[in-house]
Amino acid sequence: MNKSELIEVIASKADISKAAASRSLEALIGAVRTSLKKGDSVTITGFGTFTATKRAARTGRNPRTGAAIKIKAAKVPKFRPGKGLRDAL
């Protein structure tokens, strides 16, 4: 399922227009992004938790040449599914 298909499902389930569903989805994504940038986590009960974690700097390999390269430290988003989502699968 891609973003436009998700918007169609939201619009039909919530009985709203596709434009309103699109704005709602964008608002949710924006709120999660803003919270993660601040270092907060976002928990949606029954669905899961979004967090931002720090990944340490490390040495990797260039797959083409095999030469060692340095990979900088980075903040990366993580998602941990909640019990409700795990049980549904």
C-alpha cells in the first residue's frame, strides 16, 4: 500500500474527502517528525512507538572497491510495534 492508497482507505473509513484525509495524514506525519526531532517519542496505544536513536560512527566497506570508509554517527528513526499490532498479525 502506498500513500495515495492509504489516503483513499482513510477517506472511505472515516467518511471524509480525500483532501481532508490527505491533510490528516500529513498532520500526523508532521507531528511525529517534529517530536522525533526534539528527541521525544510518540506512542500510539495498540499500534506502536516511534523513537529516535543515535547510531554510533562506524567503519564500512565500499562494495565496489572493498576500501574501508568512515560512516558518520547519525540519529535514526525506529518503530517498535505495540501488542495490538503484533496480535493482529
